[in-house]
Amino acid sequence: MKKSTSLVLLSLIFQCSFISTNMGQLMITMGPEDLFIECASDETAITDWINNYIAENNATTDCPDGSNITWTHSYTSESEIVGDNCNGNLTVTFTATDDCGDSASVDGFVEINDTEPPSFVTLPENGFFECDGIQDMDAAFTDWLNGNLSLDITDNCASGDDLSISHYCIPECPPFEDWHCYGILDVEFMISDGCNEHIEYASFEIYPEDPVLSPPSVDEHVFICDGNGNLDDLNDLAALDYYFDVGSSLCSGEPYTLHVSPDPLNYDFTCGQSASFFAYVEDDCGFSSGSYSFSILLLESSISFVNSGQTEVEGDITLDVCLEITGPHPDQDSYVDITFDEATSTAENNLDFESLDPTFTLTFPAGSEDQQCFEIIISDDNLVEATEIAKFDISDVYGGYNGIIGDIESFSLEIQDNDDDDGDGIENSVDNCPEIYNPFQEDIDDDGIGNVCDPDNEVDIFQTVEGNIYINQTYSGLIVQSPDGNCWMITVANDGTLQTIFIECPE
């Protein structure tokens, strides 16, 4: 460290006074070197500097009474500093005295120059605050500021009350009237030891978090279409925020706004169809949550046959034909009209089945999902007929909610005739062989059993010698015997084809 100009001048003065000390028998041979220190309060350094110089005993004497030299100095305390604690100087006069009483003096110089700034033991920390109203933000800033103003600081010279922390806001400090939603404030924290300054910066940030919209526990809302847009149901749903769990905004608290797009209350719903909607929350600062979807389905009362058809064999049979409903009205009955379709049916009402009204109605009680059925009692008319079809149609659905006809709107009953098992056109009750086809009912032995199923067709012997044989009875034929001894009757059908029937050989 360089000496100041004043110290140079003092050194020159010292040199002059040093020469004047060479009196009598005592002489100071060398003056003290200048002492450069940081702190005016560094008494130890000054004391060590004084003691070291005296210990070197830079003086000689020719005193005949003895060679002892006694040193004294003028330093008492730092109050002797010329200037201040930051930049000052101190003059210490050293005096040597020998046994003869002769003395000599020399000045030493101490220069004080505090150049080391104080420092933070713990640096100021940035503050982050989720905005939640102006009053709370002011209080949060005050707490944060006081925390940084009370941090531990240190200095190589000063301590205690000699050290202080001050602050300066960039821009101005609170109140935060204009900081409703977001802002950053830089704050300068300065510490001073009276000689030097040290500055650190920290920021206080007011920031929002996006509002929170949690998904609903139910993402599909189902109503039964009431033909009026289900306005009451939708209003109730809106009052419950569509079951979304909406947290308050961290920025400004409530109010928040739940946005639903499109607006269900003004949506043109179509009964039986599902519509999708999207919802999000916007807080008072304009920050938005994530978006979630949900759907609204307006069901209709849909009525249909359980199945489209059934096949039954003719006979005294009772058949239940059932219909089912989806979306039953909770407090109103639903009705379905059923019509016997004569135009496309081959079965006759009150002939092939017991009489039913051409159009009749079934009722589904309010709120009930039970099937509703009607009876068809199939008649046995003993007539040989082709397979017959009885068709029933749903002609109307009404009552309850806006009802519609379901997927299966018609039911067909197929009635298979069982009056001619062998299909030869002869009713079973008069067929002489009901299980074997014999449309001409041949019965050669006239025992009531047709030839094709009679194991004992017995006839008298008939012989000719020459010429043709003519038989004028219907169904008569020619009996011949095969080489194995069996007899066969050969008859002629209407189309001229021959038919062979096994019979017992005549005796």
C-alpha cells in the first residue's frame, strides 16, 4: 500500500528530528517503519507494531553510568487518529532515555485505510407468493422483507450497531394496488460498515397458479327425453357445476367462472342421441384451467318386440308374445299399440288362432322395465293347409317420454299344419295310410288299410290262358309272382307310370 503525501512529509520531518536526537551520549539509530492497517480499532496491530519497534532497541548510548536504555511512547488509544475510521492516520512518538538521563525521540506513523466491504453471511432469498388478494400480498411482502433485513452480516472492522442493512425497491415498494394478478419487484439490499458498502439483489414475485378443475366423478349424464329439452334436469346439473370439483383461484379467490361449451341450456338436443361438451374454469385474472369433457344423453322410451318371430306346429297351443321397454318414464305410463297385419298374414284371425282385436294396447307401468306380453292361442282346425303366417306390427308408441318404436317393430308367427303328415293331400283323419304318401288311397283287399302300408293284402286267384287281361275296377292291377316266391301287384297311376306293391300271394 502506497503512503499518502502527508505521510511522506511526516517522514521528512521525522528524518530531521531524528538527526536532532543525536545529543550527548544517546543516539536513536533507526526510526520505526510505517504501519498500514484496515481498521482503526485494530489495537492489537498497533500494540504489536509499538512493542516490536521497542524490542529492536534502535538506540545506542555512551553514558558512563550504564548502558541501559528505557523506551516510552505517546500512544494511548485510537482516539488520537487524525481523520476518521475509514481513512485516517496516527502519529506515535517513541522516546529513548539512558542512565545518564539523556533522551532522544522519533515519530512513527500508522495509516488506516478500510477498503474491505462487509458481507452477508446468508444471502437474501427471492420471494415467491401466490397472489390471493392485495392485503395478503402486502403482508407477505412485509414478512419477506423483514426476513431479509434481519440476515446475519459480517465485516472485518465494524460489528453490532456499526453494521446495518437497508433496502431499495425497483420500482417502488408496496402497496400493490396495480399488482392484482402478477408482478416482479427487484429489491436492493445494501450493507455498510461506515466505510464501504456491499449490495445484493433479490426479487419478490407475485405469480398466479392456474385454477384447478378436477374431472367429474360422472362423465356421462343420462336423462330420459321429456320432449321439452329436459330444461329442469339441465338447470339442476348446471347448479351442481356438472359435478366438476372446482378449486378456488389462487390468484384472486372466488369468483371463478365455469365455462361449458357449447352451452347445454341452449343446446338443441335430439332425443336418443348423446352430445359432448367441454368445460374449463377461468379465474378473475383470466387464467384458465385444463379442459375436460363430459356428455349428456337424452334417452327415449323405446318399445320393441323381444324377438322378431317364432315357429309353432298347429295345435291347441298358447304362446306369449312379449315386448320390452328401455328408458321408462319414472312417473308416467307408456303405451304401445299392436296391430294384426291382415294384408301380409296368411293365417286368419279367429280361425287359425283364437280371436284377437285387430288393434290392441299394452301398458308399461311408470318406471317399470318389466316386459309386457299378449297371448296367441293356436287353433287345430283339422284342415289340410299350407304353412300359415300371422304378423303383428307396433303401430304406435306414446305416453311417458317421447317414445319411439324400437329395433324390432314386427313379430311373425309361423304355424305349421299337422293335418296331413305324409303330404298326399288326404287329411290324417280319413287317410288310410296317413304316414305314407298314397294320394289314390289304394286298398286291394278293402280292409281300410292302404296298400302301401298293409302287410296283409289278400285277394282271390285270377287266371287267364291267352289274350289281354282287362280289369274294370279302379285301383285294380296285375298280380305276379317273382322267382323267390313273393307276390307283387302292379298298378297304373293316372300318368301311366307303374307302381309295384308287395302282397300276400293268393291261394
